[in-house]
Amino acid sequence: MMEAEKEVAFETAELALPEGKGDRLAPEELGLLAQQLASAPDAIEVERIGERLTRGFYGI
């Protein structure tokens, strides 16, 4: 007997949001985050700021 086939759909956060919606950051805010990223004291802070920078850029 064959196991039932399952359909799996992958969705990224970018595709889940309607076009033009989200939490995009202004260029000035992105610039401040980039400066913070450049002067981050450790890898944990780099990861945290990098995640916020990416989310702010794409509005997710």
C-alpha cells in the first residue's frame, strides 16, 4: 500500500504580505541601522541588527 502523497507549499514572508504593505523603514532609519551594524561589539549583536536591517529593507 502506498503512503498518501502530501502537497507542500513554501511561502516566504515577503510573498505573504500584500504588495506595498509591511513595515519598511525609511532610508534614514536603514542608514542608522547600518552604522550600528558596522560598530556592533559582538556576533550576537551583528545578527540582531542584521535581522532588523533585512526586515526593515523588505518591509517584513
